[in-house]
Amino acid sequence: MKGADRLVQLVDSESQRLLCLVEEPLLRVLQGYSSVCELALAALAAGETLSGFARAHVGGVSVPYDAVGGDHEGRRLRFLPAIDHPSEPARCLISGTGLTHRRGVEARNAMHAADAAITDSLRMYDLGVAGGRPEPGALGVSPEWFYKGNGLILRGGGEPLVVPAHAEDGGEEPEIAGVYVIDDAGVPRRLGMAMGNEFSDHELERRNYLYLASSKLRTCALGPELVLDPDFTDVHGDVVLERDGAVLWSSALRTGDASMCHSLSNIEHHHFKHELHRRPGDVHVHFFGADALSFSEGVELRDGDVMSVEFAGFGRPLRNPLVIERPPETLVRAVPL
């Protein structure tokens, strides 16, 4: 992982965006580009690698990394998600493949074990073990796939993840996500990977597995850094939950190609085999699955708790507070036109 370039997207208190190359302890501001999406499309048009193109556009302005989240030269800086589609947020599709890590599968299996001796979660994982790592050029078994939302649900580091009034719960899902843009020929181009907190309503999912789809329709966080050419073979990390400044729960994490029942190439094939996922100019964020969940150990998050995710080689931790909306749920009516 050493030597991989990393990009950060920032916005200031005047809504001005900055795109930066990470060179600890500084963030070096790129000239001429304010988003990863814009930079990637320009690199494609120029026939250059994203790393090379980014380095060629580094200017003379730098921002101290530690200044993000506070004031810098009269402006307040905060993280944006590691990728977005600034002009058309709905053209950023958020999705994921679950049931890829044994510990994550065991957590989900426990949610529904009372309903069946062998749950569909375990069956899906076993299918992946048997056929999720095909030989080069061969087609493997399809993994689970879920829709998370579009770019409107993406949050950056430091931004709250919200349990809406209609939800039953909100819990962390610490993962790595792949970041892609579709080129003019309809070919998916992987820009890199970033840490993420996929954040879901596990209480709703536990009530009935058929609620899984709606349990995923929540905000999620990505970043703060986009790693442009990561080694995804074997990645180690940690997730920490904090309450009132003290550690509430923590767990070591392991992910990467060697830790999953599906290979990265198999996951990517089964996502992008769908023509509607290959529309030129679209951005895709695809989560690769969680290795550990605090929910499976009986942890119930409260308003104000902080979720922190960190993976070696993926930059500084992704930290997000939890916000629980208090207003009672109200009826939404569709009005005839």
C-alpha cells in the first residue's frame, strides 16, 4: 500500500470546493479541478493515469491536514465524501455486496437463526465459498447485491449519519468501497477505493429479512481519502464506537481479496454486467462487505455516539457522529395532479 496516491475533497464555509493530493501532514491543492469526478473524466480524455494526471496539476497552495474541521485563514474547512457527482448527485449509484466475510455472515445468520436451521445468509455465503472465486476468464457465482441509494445520501468524515424518525435502529458497517466512473465506451474504470461506513438499520432487518432492502436506505459515509491504486489483497483495520469520549465497543477488522468468499473481479463483473450500470459518465460506489458488527454483540447506539473506522494504508480515520431524529413519524401523502 505504501506509495499509493490519495485524494481528498474539501469544501469551505463559502461553499468553495478544493481537491487535494495527500502529502502528510499537508493537503496539496490541485489547480483547475475541484472534484475527483471532474479530474477522472479529464484524465480519461487525456489518456493519462489518474495518479499521474493529479500530480501534474498540483499547485503551490497547501492546507494543513489538521486544519480540516476547523478554521484555516478565515475559512472553515470540512470533508466532502471521497467521491461525488457534483453536478448531478443522482448519477452516483451507491450499492454493495454483503455476505462476503465469515464474521459478518455469522452476525447476520444470528439475526434470523430462529427462523431456520440454515438461513439464506449462510446459504449465500456457502455459494460464494464454492463458486465466488473463479479462474481468470471464467464466470463465478453471483454474490448478494443491494441498492443503497444515490449520491444524496453520501456523507464525508465528521458529518452525522442519521437515524430517521421512521427507522428502528442505526448501526455501523465498517467496510472498504470501490469507486468507479463509466467511460465514454461504457467501460467501468476503477478510480480507487476508500474506507466507508455503510450504516444500516439492523433492527428492521432482524424483524424480517425481506426488510433488508429498506433497511439499507440510509445515509452512509465515505473517505476521507480516496486511495488511487490500493493493494486490496489483505487489509487490516479497526472499528471503534465512542460514547461521551470513552470507548464503548471496538473490534479488529480484516478485509481484502484474500478475506472474502468472492474475488474482487467476480464482485465487479456481477455489478457491471447490467447494462444500466454502464452508462457513460455515471459514478459508482460499491461496498465490499463488513467483517464485524456491534449489533451482533448487543450494542445499541445512542444519539451523539461516534463511529470511527480505520484501515491500514487508507489514510486517516473516518469518524462520524450518530444523530437520531426525535420528531414522530408523519404520514406522507401522494397528491393527485
